[in-house]
Amino acid sequence: MTRMVYYSGDVQGVGFRATAAWIARRHPIRGWVRNLADGRVQLLAEGSAEAVDAFLDDLRDRMREHILNEDAHPRDSENLPDGFHIVH
């Protein structure tokens, strides 16, 4: 399962990307996270449905005070390389 998620709110300048990368290490997923010019954060996560859901739940729980809106979309598998990366 692959999911693209856009987060809005107070999500830049608060360690959102670093927190996502830290949480991702605890889950068997691949993907990346980056800031967007419009103030949102974009995240792509790929793995089993259970792993992706657990990762996104953990991220949401940890960063809930910063997230105003979460817009998630399923994607076709992108066969991402192993690991989870912060894209600059």
C-alpha cells in the first residue's frame, strides 16, 4: 500500500519532518517527507496496509497539536528504495 499525505497547520519549523523520519524507523515502511512552498508538509509512505496505517497513526498522535488538516490519497506502488528520507 502506498499513501500520499498532505498536512497543513503549524507543520513547518516544528520538527515535523524529523519526527516523521524518527517514527518511520519503528515501522517497516519506505518513503519520504518534505516541506512545500505553501506551508504544508507532503509525505509518501509505502509498506503493508497495517504498517502504513500504524506509522500514520503514530505520527498523528505525536504531532496532533500542529496538524490542522490531513489530506491522504492512495497511490499506486512506487517501489521506493528502502528507508525513509527527508527531502530538501
